[in-house]
Amino acid sequence: MRLDGMRTYSDDEIVDAVVIGTGAGGAPVLATLAERGLRVVALEAGPNFDPHEFTPDENQAVDINWMEERLTDGANPTAFGANNSGRGVGGSTLHWGAFTPRPDPRDLKLHSDSGKGVDWPIEHAELIPYIERVEHFVGIAGPESYPWDPSRKYLMPPPARNASSDMMMRGCEALGIRATDAPAALTTVDRHQEHAGLRPACSSCGSCHQGCRSGAKVSMDTTYLPLAVAHGAEIRPDSMVTGIELDGQGRVSAVVYLRDGVEHRQRCAALFLCAGGVETPRLLLHTGLANSSGQVGRNYMAHGATQVWGTFETEMRSHRGYPSSIITEDTLRPDDADFAGGYLLQSLGVVPLTLATTMVRGGGLWGRELVGAMDGYRYLAGVGMNGECLPSDDNVLTLSDEKDAYGIPKARVAFSSGENEEAMDRHAIRTMTAIVEAAGATSTRVLARTAHTIGTARMGDSADSAVVDADGRSFDVPNLWIADNSVFPSAVVANPALAIMALGLRSAEKFLAA
Amino acid sequence: MSTPTIFCLHALGSSRLEFEPLAERLGDDFEVVAFDLPGFGEANRAEGLSVDEMVDGVIRKIRRHGSTRFLLAGHSMGGKVATLVAARILDGSAGLFGLTGVVLLAASPPSPEPMSDESRAQMLGWAATGRIDHDAARTFVDDNVGAPLGAAADERALADVQRSRAEAWTAWFERGSREDRSDEVGTLDVPAVILAGGADGPLGEDGQRRLNLPVYGRADVVVLEGAGHLLPLERPDEVAAAVRTLWREHAGRGPEVPVDVGRVIASGRTNTRTRRILARRALADRPSYEPRALTPAQLETLRAVAARVVPQTGEPIDLAARVDSQLHRGHSDGWRNVALPPDPEAYRLALTALAGFGDLSEHARDETLTAIVDGSWTPPAGTLTADQMTLWFEDCRVDLSRTWLAHPATMARVGFDGFANGGDVQRIQGFHLLAADTREGWEPLPHPTHDHDTQEAAR
């Protein structure tokens, strides 16, 4: 994005707030504070990209992903890298899938309803106005009528359906499952984005995960960040935070970061930590801050994201078009569930290297079976789940003994699916297989995977059991706030980015009101 | 396999006719296409004489020709043009795809051509009257051969010098030969052969080794003893043999990218960066690749593993060498299982454990890999544990299969054309036909493999 001509601040100036991270959490915070006239600086570990330089080539497109090594542990080790973390001005919204269902009210009351997991300390009704503001500002496309929430309205018509979409609609109809066009954070008509310029209608290129070259997809560098810069925020790319300094009162007084190998110290009156579910707890553990609860790094969650692929007699070539244009929420609380919570389903298009990786890791393929499966690539279409994940004491992020290039210990993340996740996975596989078969698949293949990095700095009502309060403010360090997916106390079935943006707005406004 | 094309760019004072002897010798296996550069041969023009204009003109002609599998040959002045064209193909900006190798014949380098002030002045003097006469041509040819040419070749050489436009002649000596284009060229990792005349002057062997060899990271230098500067006329047999060797041992190796796929990569539907990536990735592997992260023995073992993990038919991609190169560059996929040592170390230990794998029968190899997958294979002490082997092999399969699929020939094979979903414009073209069994007019047709086993597995 254009950063020339933006207002800048010196390291010695005590700015009103530093925001670490420019993704779905940090960008709305930065824009909200800047709009109110605060002097704010965002520190982004990755570079500032020109979207026209993005490439659909999967091997090289990882430029926009967080590829610094993380260590994984547990029975279901998370595949980081291209799957779930971004790096660069815009954060993970550079590579996200733009699939934007809203959190369901039942998901925020999971413990009250099921006795499992935890409740959110925020009422759904309080979150929704923030979500609506986000949807309105960034522009979300969706169906005219949303079967699971008839009151909902989307700004733009839904993205074009591809062969996978038609397949999933056909299968769901045959089974009596309601399905419709998915809410998607992209333009389906030309849109003038305030301070960012024209975002042309999506061309169905299919490369959302490799970075949107046209600006059709919502990413922070085409929405909230230009707004922030227009109101006087500074964004410093290539700035990796390595430390946080406190004053005598235990308040953050400066943020230490490396830029071009040189250590800097930005003085500030407040700090928003928005580095995501891995980097936020890593920095807190590294600095030893905000952890009197012992909860930093705990309750790491990953959505169940198992896929079922069908081989069809027709050429599907599902790399064409928006990859996940159909949704069903009928599975949010299945009648025959033997688990707490639920899942949603989406149609799937995929690009070949990503598919092959999942076939190896999630399907165990190699040799002629793998080559044969890829030779059948153009006949494949799939359905994928996004399933609730319960917080667990066993799933924890800690610091490893190994250090990264900046001298910070690498994150070590243990994750194992629990009984609830496994029961849900079995249910989802049955449903997805039925859909794909009802749509005419001649054979099916199940590929296990997880998605999103959630939890690790949970919000709650008590300083004993949570890192931040319901507003996102640290119980221990009064001018430290966290706004990203690390504060989620439970995973929530919906994909996280929309809720992260909403929480960003909300925390920023709570900060302003404090 | 399609017939490869060799595009030939002549020397100063010459014309496309100088490549006729070469065409006679290569015509059965190559399509030899030679162009007259502006101001020479039948291109009797006094415009387009700058190096940049020559480069643009050659790019346009190759595009019009349409080949997607070609060598580029350049003689003397044409060598500088060839190097600049090659650089622009490999950086994606030429809008071309399919360069497989470069043949340099006593070539002028991308840096200023070594030339004494005296000979520059002498040759500029010949064109001062606006026309190069017979005596000057005679001197020029005599000064540039190691031994007298045959009568027909000599006559051709003399005639070409005399029909050169004086403006073109002057432009090269005053400007083109002096331009320093080495920064924009950098180094080109394309298969190449550099031919030098043993009796040539400043562009002889020393000049080639000093000025062109550093540009071409993987070139062989061939010195033609006794030859002067006019190699295509003096030594067409040896030049033809060098071209065939380059093709057989280097440039022509590896899987072929189908013509329609190559044209889509070349087209405005593919953005420049993606074209650059694919152009470089499609280059043939080095047959004598020296591993940089692994030992030669470990690399051989990895090749044997790769042959089972991703069985390739026809001309294979050297997946093991490409993975070694990634390991050497510190390529990371963003994570590693805590039970494994860092990637290069895990590879070294696992491949040491698998020493001798390549000597096993095909059946025994697959049994070994199956046992590794289920954790029942016992590695030798001092390498990895059985569980670590399982984890490593999962990573290894991902690395090998991604490397295989990233090659444009594999993309063609599996029917993926999403690399061409938009060019260097904000309103990228994308896809308009999205339904099953639909295909837009620009899209390549399927290029399925004829390997029956994998076709069975696909079904």
C-alpha cells in the first residue's frame, strides 16, 4: 500500500499508542485511534507489498506468509506457514480466504449451553453492531436472504459460483440440507473504498490465498490501513518487536524493535498487541509480561478443517473462481450430535500444491497413489468443515530453547484433538461424504487438517483465569491491550477474521473511553 | 517431442545468411531461424539500430514465430543482443516463454566490448563515407578469420559487409559495443555453451572466459583451435556439434512444456513475476549437479526415494537436486515437528539411515517406505529413530511432490492453468466460465499422461 507521504513520528516522541501487527486486529485499532486524532505508530514485522507484485505461484506466494520456523508438538501438530499466518502490511488478511460467516450466539454461550468449553465475557448482542460496522466499512458480499439469520443484509451480491459450488448445492439439496452463497469479504461490484481508491469487482481468479492482486478481496492494506494513514497513523514495515519496556509504575513506556538490523525504542503511552495467536503469546512469554494468571500460551485452539474430496465424471477444475462460495450452517448444532458445539461447511476449490500437501499430510499418500490422485486433479471438487475446538490444558504454546534470527526463542505449540473434536470430525466426515456422493462423486477421499491459530491470551472476567478483560485490557499492565485471535476464550465455529476486526474496533473504543 | 527452434543473431557486418551452413547441418533436428538485424542483410534500414531496439525487435520476431521451446544463438554483436534477450525472457519482461539454452559464438559481452582505440577508429573510418567499399570489406574479413574461408563463404562474407548500412556499422562501434549492460543482465542460470576462436582477438578464449563466462553460471567453454572470429562460416561442423551437445546434455533435458501452455505463460494473461518464476523453473536441471546441503551419496539416495515417492515417466525433473538446493538456501515451510532436528540435518540423518536404498529391488524399496510411514522401520543407530523417520518422510514427500507440481510441465499434466489468471493490470482477467465441463477459449486443453498405472489410480 502507499506509505509515501504518511505522517511519521520519532522514536523519542511519546506517541499515544503503538500497535504491534497490522492484520485483522491491529488495523481496525490503528484506524479507530487515528480517526480520533491520536498519534499512533504500527510496527509490522513483514514488508510493505505492492499487490500487483503478488503471484499465483504457490511456491513463491509464501512471501506473504509467516515462514519463520515454529516448532510443533502433540498428536495433531499444526502445519504453520502458508496455512495460517501472514507477514507483511495487512497481516494474515493478505492470504486469508475472505470467508466471513458471523459468530453464532450459541457459540459465545457454549459452556452455559453444553457444559463444555467456556462462555465469552461479551454478549453476542453487543458484538453484532461492531460486526455490522466492519461489514459495512470493508464491504461484504453475500446472499440476498441468509437462511439462518433472515434479518441480515449484505451490501453486494454473492460471488460467482464455480463447479464446486454447484456440486455442493446439488448434494445438499438432495439431502435436504439448506445451503446458500457464502458471505465473502470481496467486491462483486466496483467499489470505491474510502482513502484506498477503487477496488474493482472480483474477477474470480481463484488466487485469494496467494494474495489478491486487484484489491477485490478485503485485506487490511486496502481498507482499514489506508484509513488509518489518512488520519495520521504511521506504519513501520520490516520492524520486528523484540522487547517491551515498563516504567516504575509497571506501565508500558516503550517498545523495542529491530529494523534493518538496528535496534530502536519507540516510546509510547499505551500498547496494543495484535500479533496473532502465536506471536502475541510468544512476545508476552519472552518479555515475561501480563502473565500473573499463568494463562499466556494456554488453550491454543485450531478449527477442525477436514475436507472430503469427490472425483466426478465432469471436469471441475476448481481452481477457477472464489474457492469457498457456498455455506451451510445447518450443522451448527446437529440433532444427532455426540459432541458440544458444531461446525459449518463450505464448498472447496483448491490449487494443486496446497492439495498435494494435504494429500500427503492429511491423507498419507505417496507414490503412484499420489501421482494418480494429482492426475485426477481436474475432476476433483470438495467440501470442507470449520469446526468448534474446545480449549484444553494440553494444548499450549511455550518457548523453545531454540532462538530465531532475532534472538527470540521460537514458539513451540502442542496441539492434540480431544474427544469432542474427534466426535465432531467423524460427524462432519459423514455429512460431507454424503453431500459429495449425493452430488455424483464416483469416489471420495478424506483429508484431515486444521486451520487458524486461536486462544493463548484469553479474555475473561477474572485476573486469575484470564490474560485480558472483556475489553481486551491486560489485568496486569494497565496500558497494555490485546486485540487479535489470541483473546478468544473459545474458538467459535465461524472463521475468525470478522470477529477479530470487530473486537479490534471494540477494544479501541473501550481504550478511548477509559 | 516438438522440434526445438534455434534463433540465430548474426555479427556486425554480416546477415542471417551466415547461419546457412549451420542450418544445413542442424536442419533435421532443429528449426533454424535467423534474422537480419536492422541495417544488415536485407534489413536495409537506418532506424532501430540501438542495442535496445535490436533487442525489442528480436523479442517481437520470436513472439511472432511462436516457438515455446528454443535456443538462442548470437555471434559477436548478435551475442550481446542474445544475452540481453535471454535476460529479458528469464526476468519475465519479454513476454516470451521457452528459452532452454544460449549459444554464444565469439560473442560480444553485455559489458563494453574489448577493442583497441586503433581498431575502433579504423573500422569507423571505413564507414565514414557512408558506404563500406570492397577493400575495407576485404581487410575486415581477412582480419577476422583464422584461415581463408572457402570461396562461397568468402564471397558471402564480403558481400554482407558491403551491404551493411554505414549508420548501423557506426552505431555499433560508437555506442552499442560500448554500452555496459552487465548490471541489468546479472548472471543467467541457463544452460549455455560459449564458443571461442583459438586465433580470435579480444573476443577469443581469454575474452570469453573473462567477460561472458561469469554471466553464464553454467556454461561450457569450447575453444575452436585455429579459428578466428567468423565461427559460423569458419567452423560450421564444430558449431553444429556444440549445439547438439548443449541440447542433448543440458538444454533439452527434462519434461517438455506443451506449446499451448507455453503460449499462455508468454501471454498477457500471466503476470511478469509469475512468468519469471516459471521461466526459471522450466530450465533443465544440471546433469552434474553438485549437492550443497547433502553429500553426493545422500543425494543419490534421495533420488532413489524421489523415484518412488513421485514416479515420473519420460524425461524426469531432478526433484532431489531441487530439494537439496532449497535446503541449502534455508527454505523453510514455516514449521517443523519438535521431534526432528532442523530440516537439513533431518535430511542428512534420514538419508544416511537409508544408505543403499537405491540398490534394493523396486519391491523392497516400496516395502521400506511403507514401513517408514507406519513407524515400523528400524533405522541404524546414530541416525534417526523410527518415529523420526516417519515424521521426516512426511516432510520429504511434501517437498518432493510440491517440487514436482511446481514445474509448468506438471501443471500442464494435471490440468492447472491458474498461473494465467491475470496479467500486469489491476483488472486482472480471472475466469468467467466456472462451471463443470466448461473451458474458455484461451485455456490449454488437457495434457494427461499416457502412463496407464497412474491413470488407473486417478480413476
